[in-house]
Amino acid sequence: MTMNKLTFERPIIQRINAGLPSKYGMPRHLEPLSHIDGVSIESLLQEFGSPLFILSEQTIRKTYREAYRAFSSRYPKVQFSWSYKTNYLNAVCNIFHQEGAWAEVVSGFEFQKALANGVPGELILFNGPDKSTEDLRIAIQHQSLIHIDHFDELYEIIHLSKEMEERPKVAIRVNLDTGIYPLWDRFGFNFENGEAWDAINRIMTSQKLDLVGLHTHIGTYMLSTDAYRIAATKLASLAVKLERKYGHILQYIDMGGGFASKNTLKGAYYPGTDTAPSFDDFAEAITSALMTSDIKPDHLPMLILETGRALIDDAGYLAGTVLATKRLSDGRRATILDAGVNLLFTSFWYDHDVRPVAPISDQSEDTTIFGPLCMNIDVIRSNMMFPLLKKGDRFVVRRVGAYNMTQWMQFITFRPAVILLDKEGNSHVIRKRENLETLNSQELIPDHLQKFDL
Amino acid sequence: MALKVKQLFKRLEWLGVAISNSYAQVFFSDNKGFGIALLLVTFIDVFVGLSGFLAVSSALIAAKILGFEESLIRKGFYGFNALLVGVGLGIYFEPSFILFFLIFLSGILSVLLSVTLEGVLGKYGLPFLSLPFILIFWMFRLAARLFADLGLSERGVYVLNELYTLGGKPLIEFYEWVQYLGIPDSIRSYFLSLGAIFFQQTLLAGIVAALGLLIYSRIAFTLSLLGFYIGYLFYSVLGIPFSEVSFSYIGFNYILTAIALGGFFIIPSRNSYLQLLLVIPLAVLMTVSLQQILDSFFLPVHSFPFNLVTLITLYALKFRVDNRAGLSTIFWQQNTPEKNLYSFTNFMRRFGKNSSIPIYLPFFGEWTVTQGHNGEYTHKDDWRHAWDFEIKDEEGRTYRNEGDYPSDYYCFDKNILAPAKGVVEKVVNDVEDNVIGTRNLEDNWGNTVIIKHGEFLYSKLSHLKKNSIPVKPGDSVEKGQVIGKCGNSGNSPYPHLHFQIQASPYIGSNTLDYPISDVLVRYKGKESLQSISNPPKDAFVSSLTPHPEMKKAFSFVVGETIRLKTFENEEVWEVKRDYFLNKYLYCEKTNSKAYFKVDDLMLHFTHFEGKRKSILYLFYLSAYKISFGFTPGLKLNDTFPINQIFNPRSIFLQDFLAPFHEYLRAEYELNYPESNRGFSNKALSLKGNIQKSSFGKNMESSRFEFIIDAAGLRSFEFERGSQNIKAVCESE
């Protein structure tokens, strides 16, 4: 009879935390995460390589439906619009479009992407300060909903409308004081100083544009629902004023996005899972403000929501492999992973939830988690209680679905593959791992630089 | 000159219609051909014919001069009793100037008596039938004994003489041929009975009447035979001595009773036919006993038994609490049993009963029925017609987390809306919400709002959240106004909404079986938009929000006109409302009417009268059922009453079978576009088709398309075989 050899665990020295929990809470045992939707992460890494982005279709659809239910059970006309910048992988966009979401884009590139995905032009909301004349022309042709950011854009659209056949469909973006800091006043027209009302008047008197909606986006990662209530109330008052003065009925109010996901912000005392308001909380604040406003019940505008982060963050995972461990000069442990800030842009503001894939040890140690780049800033977590992983062990980062797959950098190494797990647990590559050819295909070498002798 | 004659004709048009209808009304019909045939039959004896015609004309002109409701005059309501009196007097008395004067008087009297009886019986929702005729005729029979100058007629005894003066030898020969056809006694008696209704004693008259009856209505014809033979057999069984001729003087009572109760005032059905097995023998008993009484006054019973039996039966049926006998009395008389039957079954299929005031779902979004009518928990006995609603997620759970707190439940704290316009009757707002799993049986209904929507129509919304109700008794609420929030008070172990319709304003009243209007139902994997709905347990239900352009196109407003132009034709339709508040589109050019009903969310066409060649008819078919709200790819289905689609000849055979089985079908389908148009100016295209089938085999398909944009309806296209009509629409 042979005895199985116990796995080697490197020795550590740790302060004893027995007795009453301190103000830092009970000693935390980090649960490993071995499966996503019933599929083993280890097997996925073996099949598709490390590191690897994994998206759960089931979670995306479930989250979307939860959000939609929260709003549609409170308000008669609700429409979601998928925020392309949050994650514009075509497969991801199409899941949202299948669920009924329109597209919200902030550049000519995103506009083209939405069109290429098959979104009808009239279901694209065009936001952002960067719209070229050509972008605007195409958007007008497609009867898209242009959310005007500043007067220069407004004048440009009025100018275009004179030479074009189609009447531009526009909304104005309004920024307003909702009692939160920082005040996002760089986008759109200010409510309090009367600029928004001014812009509305210019649109109405131009008679060349169809003013179909009002848009606001009060901030990002909002933890206060009250700010939304205030914003909705102020927009509703504009709608009422508009109807009173011009007899014009607005077709929609777009409350933007900015709903917090369950990630924990750096420096937050409580974890995001405990502090982030639910969709129901946001929905209650926004819809009750609109329902109790002075807008006539049969003129209630459609409520459009562009929330991105809260819809996709939970569905994304980044799995990878430990490259090395070392001890730093102050005695702290360091674990080096094969994924860093090049792939996890969000680690600049989140304390990401990094977990081991396989059960390793009940012990954990104060650890700094580094990425693979030769850059000092490549830190995923500057300090966290982390079990004693060693080279070759697998890790997974939870809640990375938002922004990482659009803001990632091709730096030093290739960007990894992204796979999607469908409802049956089948994996589909939705973005291939980059290789030399991917990158070189975009490069051109002048003749005189073709050759060199060394 | 020619113009003047034309004008005169136009001015007298009503009289022509009213006269022919007065003749047809004897058999409950308003068929012009039938009326004229009967008119000719009375002229077998010229003098009798003239008497009848004089009585009818004087009655109708009197009614017109006195200013009674013109549509009723046109239908012949005030003429047919006068006709019977006129014909009867003409038969019994020798022609004389004084008789003509008496006939003229009787015509006027019959109008007064008809209106009087209409007033008296109408209060009980009953028809006056031929009671005016019987009363007047008895009066004359009693009085005439003292009128020395009136001689009793011997005509009718010398039929051949009469016929010879009328049609010469050929008519005599034809008459003889008919008289001596080898017709069995009972059938001869049947024909004589039919003729005897208006005092005709010749077989020819009966045959013409029978043919007319067959052309007017297959069901009435079948019933006439059925009624006659049940009576005939019952006489034989009872052993009452009778001859075929003497039977004919009373036999028509059974014919008329059978038509009236088997198919005219009661919707024809298997049961309406079966009941005749009881009703006709009763009529026989009544006839025999009445004869005994009236004989002592030397008066004939005439159609008195028919009147009595019919009125007693119809009146008694009104006091039923339910229709377990399957005898549905008519609520909209269309003057033929077939039309009544087809439109009744179609109406029941489309709208059911009691849905004159639409009641909508009282919430936003999609909810699930967790207990329906006759539910397994609490919807029993007097409270069986109620629904419980909750919100479920994809996994079928009604809560998130562990479900330990009311706020974990998706439906908790959601807005609850007034299901229709009304006045708040009662509010309870101070019952604590329960801890999950416990129930408060003391305040069974918890926080509750009761809203009155009409007489005997209240909705009750219960188990609301404490202090969430913003309305108070006496407030008037609009449909969709927030009246509270879903809670967990009263007999409610976990948050849900209890919704019921009731006839009284009290908490705890028993429930009414009343449907919810315009519900999008997802049930067992199928999605359907139901005009009237009683969603079962586990059905997912939601309301659609109307699109403004759809409302603009199809929510017709009284006074509006719609102009349709085709390549070679133009029709202008006016939106009108009749005496009974029914709305319809009226095309003056083709004198056609398309009746519709419209609520906040849907348009339904209900009925068409007029020319089937008109564009209005095609429009009626195509816009038969339209929802103002829609989801991408939504499909609407409906069925037509077959008589509104098939031509009368092709349903001739179906008519005989109609009370038992419909093998002809006409189905409607409307398809909404698959893709959303956002707020763009792009036109919306609604396409659909109409399928006619026989025994499930497709006979004919038509296609149609509406184009709608922000300005409303732009164009309408209809295609059937080689026929293709494309019309551009304008509304003003």
C-alpha cells in the first residue's frame, strides 16, 4: 500500500489571529473558484491558453433581464441601449441586441461597429464630444439619435440639416447638479445656468431638427440613487417647460448609465457587494421621479437607460497562471501573475477579487500581486490576504467584464483570447489570441529599412 | 319632369321598404323578396290583397305622420299587425265602402296599439308579436254582429272564380295541378297552415310562403317543419279529433312558436331545437283549452296561443341566474336566425360576456398568475373569480436572496395601478405588512382599494403595502394611475397582488366572472394578444403600450372623415355614432356601414352592413382586429362571422347545420413588423391575410397591407386573386 505524498506548502510566519475578531474582521479565508457555469477553469486554460478572458452568456442575460424587470415593472415604456464602449466584442453586443437592447455609441468607429452588427441606424444613440462632420452626416442619414454635447456640434448639425434631405433626430445632453462630487459638467449643456434651456430654444427655433429626447449621464460608479432621482426630476421639469412653451412632446428621456457594479472601489470601507445599490433601487428612484413629475400621464416619455458596467461586469472573468513568487524588501510576499494592468485596466480603481482556482491552503499571507510587465506600476493588488500560490498555479479574477476588453493594451505581450460560455456550457472563442501576424499585419516598413546586417 | 318623378320616388322610398317589410315581418323577416312574394300571395284574392295593402299603408302613413321612430317604421314593426287585420277583415266581410273605411281605421288603431304594447312589454324586454292584431280582430268580430250593413263574405268558397278573374285559364290549370299533386296529408296541412297565417286557404299560398321562408332562412324553415310536426304528432297521440283543414287554422301557432323560440328570439342551437319537444306540446294544450273558452264568445283563437307561449317563455328565461340550459336569448336582433347565430357565436368567441367596460391589468411590466380562477388556495366558492399576481424571474423564483424579507420579493413595493377609469369607493391603508410566512387572518384582505368603474362593476386590489395608498374615497382615478404599492398585508404569507372584479362596493364581496382586456399572454411557450382574457395559473401577462401613430391611424374619432383614393375610385367615410352609441364608419356613396369598438389599446370591427364591393368592406375585413401597441413580430388572429365573408349562396347548406356545427371558417391574421423603428420617420407596414376554408380545406386567401406613419394611415392595399386595390388615405 502506497501513501499519497502530501503537496509541499512553503513555510510562512504569521501572527496568530485567534480570539475575538478585530476591527479588521475575522481572518479571511479566500474561497477558491474552480468552475464558471459548471465548466472547469483549469480545462479552459489548458484548451485556450493562459491568460484567458471568460464571459458567461448566462450571467449576461440574467443580469440584463433583472435590470429590465426592475424598470419595466415600474414604468410603462422602458428601453435599454447597450453601451458599446463598455464591451464592444461583437458577440457580447449581439447578446444584448438579442435581448432587445439598442446601441449607444460614442465615436464614428463604434457607430460603424453597431451598423456592421446589424443594428438599424434609427436604434443607435450617438453620444460623446467627438463626432466628426462625416460622422454626423452618416448619423443623420441613418436617422440615428444624436445626443448633442456642445453648441459647436449643434451649429454643425443645423448647418448639415440645410443641405441634407433627412431631418436630424436630436436630443441634448444635459449636465446638472445632483448633489454629488465631482460634478460632471464637461459633457453637455448645464441645467442650472440655463444653457440647456438655451440649447432647447435654439433647436426649436431652428425648425430644422426634430428634438426627440433629453439625455443626461450624471457620473460613473454611482453609489447614490438619490442623485438619479434629482436628475430625473430636473429633466422632467425641462420636458414640462418644453411642452408648455412649444406644445412639443418629448419622446424619450435618457438617464444614461453609471450604475455601480459589485466591484469594490479602492479605499472603500465596505465591499462593493454590500454597498452597490440594486437595479431595483436605481429604478425606484428614477421611475418614481418621472411618475410624480408634472408630465401628463399619456405623454410620459420612453425611459432609455445606457447602463454598461452593471450589466456586464459580473459576467467577465480573467483566468491565468502564477509566474513566480518572491519576497519584497519589507518582507511582504509578492505573487507575479501572467496578467497585469495591460489586461486589467480597471485595477487602477478597483480592489479586484482575485482567487485561486484550486484549493491550495487555508493559510493566507499579506501579498502584493504584480502583473507580468516590466513596469513598476503593474500592480493588480498592492496588498491583500492571499493564499500561498506557487509557480504554475492558476488564479481567476472576478467581475472584469466591463471596460477591460475595450481599454486593454497591447504592450510587451499579446492580448489573450476571449471565450464565451453559452447556456449549455459550450465554450466559443469570440476573440482570438493575438499573434505576431496580427500585429505585423498593420505595419509597413519603408524600402530603405527592409534589410540590415548585424 | 323626369327629375320630379325621381324625387317623388326618393321621397316615397321609405314607404316601399316599410310595406315589403310589413309583409315579411309576419315571419319575423326583413327580406324584401320574401315580403313581395307574400304581398303577391295575398292578391290571389284581389279584394283581400287590397284590404291588406290598404291597412298596411294607412298604418305606416299614420306612424310617419305621428312621428314615430323612422327606422322602426322602415322595419315594418308598425305595419305587420295592420296587414293581418286588413287581410282578415277582407276575407270575412263583403267588400263595401264602409268596410274600406273600417280597414283604414283598423290600420291606425293597430299602430296605436302596437306602440302601446311596445311601451308596456318593452319595459320587460319583450316583443309585442301579433297581440295588436288579435285584440283588434276580436274587437271587430264582436262588434260586427251589430253592423247591419256589413255582409259576411262567401268568397274563398269560390276560389276558382276568383282565380279565373285574376289569371284566366292558365292559372286555374296551374292551381288544379298544384291542388292534386300527390302530396301527403300532413305536408298539405303544413302548407295550408303557413297560408292560414294570413288567412289564405289555398295550397299555392302555402307553397309560396314555404319557399319564401326557405329563401329567407334555412333555420326558420327547418324550425317551421319541426314545430308543425311536433304539434301534429302530439294531436295524434292525444287523440284529439282533427282534419287537415281544421288543423291548419291553428297549426301555424306551432310553426310560429318554433321559429320564435327555436331560432329568432333565442340563439339557434341543439338545445333550442330540443326544447321545442316540450314547448310545442305546451302550446298544443294551451290552444285546446283556449279554444274551449273562446268558443263561448264565438271567437277564433287564431295566433293567441303562439303569443302567450312565446311571451311566457321569453319572460321566464330572463330570471335565470345562469345559462346551464344553453338557451341564450338574443341581445341584438338582426332579423334572421342565421345572422343572429353567426354573429352571436363570433361575438362570444371574441369578446365573451360582460365586457362592455374594459378592465386592464393593474400594473406595469410582466407578472405571473400564481393563482387563477377556481384556484387551489383561496379562490374558491364566492371568491372563485379572482387572480393573484407575482413577478417571477427566469428560474421561476419570485424572490432574490433567501426570500426572508418582503423586499426580497420582486413584486414587493411595485406600483399598482387603477385598472380602468373610476371613482375610489373604499380604502384600507393601515394594516401591517406580514413577516414572510405568517398570515393576518383578522384583516383578511389587508390594505385594499376598491374602485367603482360603472354600475355593478367594481375592482378590488388587495394585500397592498401599509401606507402606500395615495388615493382616498371619492377621488376619481384615471386608468393607469398609481393607487398603491404591492405589499404583504392581510391573508398573505408572501407579497402578491390579489385582483378581483365584483358587483358591490364592499370588502369581502363575492366575485364576478369578468375578463381583463387586451392582455399579452405567454402561456406554455405560446404568446398571444387576447382581447378578453382570463389568464390561467402560471400565465405570464403584460400590457402593451400604444404607439401614437397606430392610435392616430386607427383610433377613429366621431366626426372625423377619412378619404380613400384608388386609381379609378374614391370613397369618403365619416365616423358616426348611432342611437345606441355604437360607432361606425359610414360610406355615403355605397351606403355601407362598418361598426367598430375601440378602447385605449385596440380596435375591433364588429359588423358590416352594405355593399361588399365597397372599399369600406375590404377595410372592415383588414382592420378587423388591431392592437395599438406591439412587440416585434407580434401576430394577431381572429375569426369572422361566416355570413359576413361568404356569399349567401355558398352558406345555404351550412345554414341548415349551423346550430350544430360550423364547417365553414373565415380566419384573420395580422402581422406586425419584426424590427423596431425607434423614433424614425420610417413608415410602418402591417401585413395580414384572410383565409376562407371549408372542412379545414383552404378555399380562398386574400392579402392586405396598411402603411402607417406619424401622420396616421397612409395607404391600404387589398389583394384577392386577380383583384388588387390600392388606396391612398387621408384623414381630416
